[in-house]
Amino acid sequence: MAERTQTSPATFNDPGIGFNGLLPGVAVLAVSAIGLIYSASVSAWPAVVLFGVSGVLSLVCILALRGLSRKLAALREGGADWRPALPDVQRQDLNIEVRNLARLLEVGSEQIGDLQSAYIVAEDLALRQIQQEERIPVLRQVTIEGVPFDAVLYKDDLVICCQVSFLVVPELNDDRIASAIRKVSSVNGAFENSGSSRRIRLMLIVVTQLTPEDESSLRQSLKANRFRDCPVEVDIRLLDFEALQRIYVTD
């Protein structure tokens, strides 16, 4: 396994999400409790409500940060080796996807910039939606055990490796599927060799800009036998680009 760097999860666990990181929230909670008690003693009911709401919000923030701290600590103890994907790797992956879109849409080089922007927005919105659905933090553009992924999620003892595709035609080609399977198989093998008890899942996040008929055709094409060589569970999420924009961008 490669030598760990300061980008490991342990970095985030000490001290940023430790006690020092929680200190402002604890201080607000203490002040809210004191204010609540005093306000109640003098029958200042509006202040009681204000301090009560402030205390509850502070407690929620503290618990959320502690939960994140425990997840990152568990990741460190599980032995997973992850680090941010290099900018060159990210740029190469983006250019491959954009060139493929340009070929399918039959657009000229003058529109490549617009396609790059659209792809970046689509990926960003898709990962926001996955984070909302899964209710756990998403690590974007990382390598795990030396293998790059668009995102990785950690859920209890489960590691979810995510690949994002932006489709304008109703077909996820075999090369993309084979590439994703190779990558997740490599991670799964590394975990098995290290004796890790963590489970691996492949999540294919497919952002579409299709008609309802084409989307139905795409769903029918994603048969289980296309993933028979994958050694781990596969989770496919189809997300509509226009729907994502309505949720996160437009009023």
C-alpha cells in the first residue's frame, strides 16, 4: 500500500472535528442554556423561545460534526488509502467525456467550452443529489487504493465507489461499463488482500438529457447480465439533468 500523506482522513479527524472544532458549538450551547434558565426565571417567554431554539440548533450541529468525526476515524482504522485525484487525472477524464459528447452531438470546437461547463455542472448537481439521498458526505475526485473515482462515499462498513456519466443518447456503452468494473475490481482486490472487512459497492450515476422514450430505452438496456463480471454489488442511479437544475439552480 502506498505511503499515506496528509490528505488521509486522519488529517480531518485531528483537531478540526475534535473537541477544538466543537468548542464554538459547545460555547453557544452553554450560553443558550444559561440564557434559557435565566429567561424562564424572570418569565421572559420570547427570550425563552429564542434561547431554546438556539440551543437545539447548536446541539444538532455538534451531533452532526461528531458523527462525521466518527465516520472519518472509522475510515482511518479500516485501512483505506485515499487521497485527492491529481488535477491532471481530473482534466484528462473531463476531456475524454467532453470529446465523446462533442462527437455524439456533432458540434464544433468552438462549442467545447460550453460542453465542458455543462458536464461540470451536471456532475456537481448529480453528486449533490446523491449526497441528499444517502445523507452522508461525498468525497469528490479522489483515488482509493490508487484508483481514481468521481466520488467515494463511506457508509458504516460499506465503501461506495461512484462513476458519473452524462448521456445525450440512450446508451451506456460497454467500454464505460468495463472500465468501471475494472476499477472497482482493483479496489475490491486490494481490500481483500489487506484483510479489510469493508464491503465495496459500485455506483453508476447516469445524468441524462433524454426524452421519456429514450430514457425508458436506456433503463431496459441496463440489464444485470452487463455487469455479470463485476465482483461487487452495482447500484445504478438515473438522474435527469433538467430536473437537477430545477432543484438546485432555478427558482
